[in-house]
Amino acid sequence: VGTGIMLTIRLKGLQFTKLPTAIKLIFHSENKGSGDISSFSALCTALSATIGTGNIVGVATAIGAGGPGALFWMWIAALFGMATKYAECLLARKYRTVDANGQVSGGPMYYIEKGLGEKFKPLAILFAIFGILVALLGIGTFTQVNSIASSVQNVLSVDPKITSIIIGILVAAVVFGGIKSISKVAEKVVPFMAIIYIILTLIIIIANIGNLGNALAAIFKGAFTGSAAVGGFAGATIAQAIQKGIARGVFSNESGLGSAPIAAAASKAEFPAEQGLISMTGTFIDTIIICTLTGLSIIITGTWCMDGLEGAAVTQQSFQMVLGRRCCKERPGSCHCGGNE
């Protein structure tokens, strides 16, 4: 986030002044440059990794530990993160290489070495190593599969082992085809997934529109004063709201983590800055739009402070209360925004 603040100053608030242009480029980029995939495909490939666990589990975890105010700090992390995402994806497009097979390769490990010089190659190697470890053990594979498996178990009572095996087979079928295969699947699945999710969260918010004012008040009040104990929620200080909000904000959109630039490097965008702008919208879509809708859904229905719920189950319960068979009244200790039992 500190890097995002610095880049925001150096780029003169580009994420605010150029956002309309960036959104327009998503749909009207001419893709006149060379590369393996279109700019839109690169964006969808990056979003396929961020829209999901961060939006569903990350938001619920942040609010469950830091209170509604954590959502405000997720917004702050995203707004500054947009400048970081612009910069890292621009550099990936600028310093990419073409390997012996004619495939485009790029990302932080390339622009660290080519942009900073040969003496920084050890740092590039370290990024590649840590990047693999994070993809496997950190915010990547294990975390994603665990969230999916637990969600399916909660709803359909399917053994997590069975879910994990099925996911492994499906992922292998896509990944072994390379970046072109991944992008083709992503550009079809991601927009559909995001649109359906947005529609469902809007239904939840509209169904509880009477609580929207209290929910927004809780977000802004909690961001600067902390949140008092209510329902199954133990209470949170301002420091907890800031820490959980910013941490989960970065977890959600991955700005500065170096994953999106790897996909951005393969794009056919004619200019590096063009791809930087297009990739920047990923953070806006992921956190400012989708995380906000998730946060409002769980705050407005009161599931964030229910006893015995955490992670994906919190978001699922908000959906079930409006779209499913369960009702808030069936759970003792349930609470709505404003603390009204």
C-alpha cells in the first residue's frame, strides 16, 4: 500500500483521472500489438485468480475480525493498489521476452532483471521462487481449493476430498494447454461468474434495503472508531479494522503481488501503458465493486456477527437468508446492522 501511495503521487492520481479511459479500453482495445492473447483475455485471466476466495472468504474474514469498518480500509487498499497494478502490468508488457518456441514470457522476474539491470538477477530469481511458493501455499492453490471444497460441503454435503480431486482434474485440463487455453476459459467463465454474482448480491441488498443506511453508517463509523461487541462479534478496535481491511484488500486484488503482470505480459496491447490501464480496472472490479457488494450483503443481513459462522459460511448464510430456505430467526444470536436483534 505504501508503494501504491508513492505511485499515486508520481502518476498524478492516474487511477482516478484515467479510469473512464481504462474502462473504455476493456471493450475497445484494438490489440494491434504482437502477443499470445488479447488484452481482455489477459484481464480475465488475472481476474480468474482474484474474483473468488478474496471476494467471498476474504471480505467475510476481514469484517468478522475487524468489524464493518474493515470494508472502508479495503477500499483504501484498492484505490492505491490500482496505481500499483497499472505500473506492474505496464512494466510486464514493456520488458517481456519471446522464448525459443515463440511464446511470450514476462512478469516481475523479467522486468526486475531487464529494467533494473543484470546485477538484480538474484532478486528476479527470488521472486520466481517465492512466486511459486505463494501460488501453492499462500493465496493460491491450497487456499482456493480449501474454500471451494468447504463451500460445497456446507451446501451439498460432498466430501472435500472428492471435490478436490474433481477440481484438480478440471484445472489440469485447462492449465496444461498453456496461457492460450487458460485465457480462453477465463474470458468465458469470469464475465459470466462476475455478472451472476453481482446480480445475486444486488438482490440481497434490495431485499434488505431498509437496513442499507445503517450498514453504510456502520462501515464509516467502524473505520474510525472501531466496532462494539454485538451478537457473536467480540468487538474490534480501529487498528484491527485497518489491519484486517488492508490485509484482505491486498489479498483480494493482489495488487503488487506480481501475479497479474505474468498474464498481462502476453497481451496483444499495442502500447505498455494501454495494458497497464486495462489491468488496473481489475482491482477496481474486484474490490471496489464485487468486494463492496459482498460486504454490504453480509453487513445488511447481519451474518457477519452470527455465532459459529466464519469464512465462506458467512457469505453463504447471507445468500441463504434471502435466496435459500434458512431464515435469520432460526439462528440464536443473529444480529442486523445497528445491533438490532
